[in-house]
Amino acid sequence: MTHHERPSKHPFTAALDAAVDRYHDALTAYVDRGGEDHLALLERMVARGAVFAGRPLCTFLRPNFVLRAQYNLLLGALRHFRSAVIKAKDLVLADPTLLELMGLTDGERRLFSYNPAFESVGVVTRLDAILAGSDLSFVELNAEGAFGPSYADRLTELFEAFQPMREFARISPITPVYAGNSLVGSILDAWHEFGGTHVPKVAVVDWQEVATRTEFDMICERFRLHGIPARFVDPRELEYRDGKLSAKGEEIDLVYRRVLTSELLGREDEVRPLIEAYKARVVCVVNSFRAKLLDKKVLFALLFDPRVMSLYTKDESVAVHQFIPWTRRVEEMKTEGPDGEEIDLVPWARDNRARLVIKPNDEVGGRGVVIGANVESSVWERALKLALVDPSVLQLRVSLPTAMFPEVGAAGELYFSRRHIELDPILFRGELGGMLGRLSATNMCNVHAGAGTVPTFIIEGDS
């Protein structure tokens, strides 16, 4: 190859780029002939509750796309990821030294000790994934208050009705991905495993003032479509007496818990009825408090622990190394580095900050994450020292892909901007049930940091 030649694109990337170009052509042609649906889309999103902290969840005029072949790659990777995580979880439950490694607080350990009366630790979870061509990486698992399944469905509905999208679908077959039925089904499975025999009265529980409040109404709406009574309840409204949990005089059988464990423990006097009812097993709580195990960033380091890896099948071992970036808990130790050589972890991390990310074990919303390539060496040094005291992981950094996305300007004009893309598979009992995409102008794709959210559609027949 001469220095004038560019490396050829992976076939997946080329096919996806071609599909995106066709969509942008359809959108531009629609606007050029006087169409105005793009001006109304944002208003419809707000009217339909697709807002986060009062601002529109999505300001973009294009969804995220994945090829059918990429979707199939994701399905295969998730199958092995799920079985590897189950083996790690089972070993942690059986080995106190591994449980210690997870860095649970005293309060979390206490809640962890209560038997939830059903086996699945992660009924509803969300992965943070990075997909570029045929390169797929799982970088985090969110099992506490996993944001997004009903937001993704609402955005998917709105884009299916968006006229430029409808015109694009006539020339490029697409498949929407809806999570709602899987959400309800997985929670009902937990209810029946809990021992429930009747139609449960459901409460979606979180603080009234949270940024995702509108999503809870969508979730309740989805339950009611299945004939299941559901309502939003703030945990401070709960009462536990005579062996029953209730709010405003109405009994509750099943709690879909979106409130974080750390927040409940921080305000335990205000939410004691929920914890006492859970401890007494008079209410089914999904996810159970044992889900905290899956939410810890150290989980990804545990997947590389020799004690866990010895249990893998060959396919699981290959999948862990292929789809999970090299991850280690930050401590003074010798370990295998990302290139297979033995390293002294902390000095090596000090010298290789551009390749690495530090993630606190227990933060959400991207708080405390330090991307080595973005900071000076002195900042990285301080972060490493803190990580030795406050449980954290080092993870090999994976670059986010970028693409152009259209938006509407202040004067109603169409413009395009380049965004980093993160794909978030939504999992129900570890199996793929939905997807959303997150877009950011920076390499931190988090809605709390200002990232936008788009639905994800499958492009058929291009691969």
C-alpha cells in the first residue's frame, strides 16, 4: 500500500455508511421539497414524554443503525457473556474471598444477605457497548436502575411515524427493536419464581424528583396494556404493616425498583418499609438488592480472574478476551498485561495512561471516570493514588466510533454534526431484548453529562 492509499473499510462499515447516506439523502430531499415533519418531531417527543430532566431526550433526526450481521454478532457475544457472568456470580456467592474483592459496603452486604426468593440477580440490566464494524466491546454493565427500555420504545414509535424515515424504509428495509413486552415478561417471570400466583399489583419505585420520571409513566402504561395494574410510587410513600406493603392505602405485590441501593441506604430512615418488606419476603423486588453485585465495575476484572476463567468453556474464554476490554482492579500486584506480558500493575499504569481508563467501582453517570488520554500525568497520578484507596478498576480504553447526525437549527435549517456513538443493549435475564444509542460531542456518552439518546433500528439485507 502506498502512502496515498487509504485502508479499505470493513464490509460492515461500508454497508452501514451506504445506508446512512441513503437516509440522509431521503431526509434532505424531503426537506428540499418543503416537508415540515422534521420541525414537528421534537415537539412530538416532548408531548409524548421523551424528556430527561425536562429537556428533550433526543434532538436528532436520524436513529442509530446496525446491520443484521452486526446484530447477530451481538447476539452471539451476549450468549457467552451471560454464561461467563453467571459462573462468576455463582463463584462469588460460594467464595467469601471473592465477595470481598467486589467491594460491597457494609450496608450493601446486609441487603445482599437477604434472600429475594428468586434466583435471577439481573432481571433488567443494560450494557454499555461499543460497536465499530465487526469490532464489539462490552465496557460496563448497569444493573441498578437500568435507564432506557421504555424511552427507547417511545423514540422508536416516534421515528417509525417520522415521514423521512418512512420514505427511507421503502428503499432500505428496516426492523425496529421494541423492549416493552420483554420488560414485562421478565419481571412477571421473577414474580412467578417468587411464588406469585395471582396478577400482581405493581409499583415502579424511585424518587419523585429524578430526571427519568417520565419513563416510569411509560413503564406503567406498558404493564396496564398487559392487564396488570401498575403505578409510580416514591419510596417515601410506602408503608409496611400487618405483613403487607402499601402506598396511599393500596397494597403492592411487586416492586420494579429503579431507585439505587446507595440512595436507599443513604436515606434508610425514610425508606425502611421497603427494606423491611423485602427482608420479610412479602413483596417481590426486581431487581433484587443482590443485583448490586453485577453493577460493580470490579465484575469485569473478576471475569479475568484465573479462579473464574478456569470454569469457562473454550467459547466463553474466547468471548471474554474478544469482547471485554482488559480490566483489572487497581492494587499493588503483578498481573498479565493486555499484551500478554507480566506487568507490575501500578507502575505500568502510570506509564501507559493514554491506553487506559480509571473507573470507580461504584459510581454512576460517568462520575469519577478518568480517561488517561484526556488528562495530564499529574492528574493521572492522583487518580491512581485515589484508586488504590477507593476500589476502582483500570480498563483498556476502547475508542468510540463517530458518525454524522442531522439536527434542526434555530432558524429551522437542517445541519449535520459529528457525534460519538455508544450502543446500549438492554438485557432481560441476560438476553437481548432492546437497544438504544447514545450520542455525544465528547468521548463521554452519558445522559447525565449531556449526551443525547436515539433509538436503534436494524438495517436488513445490506450485509
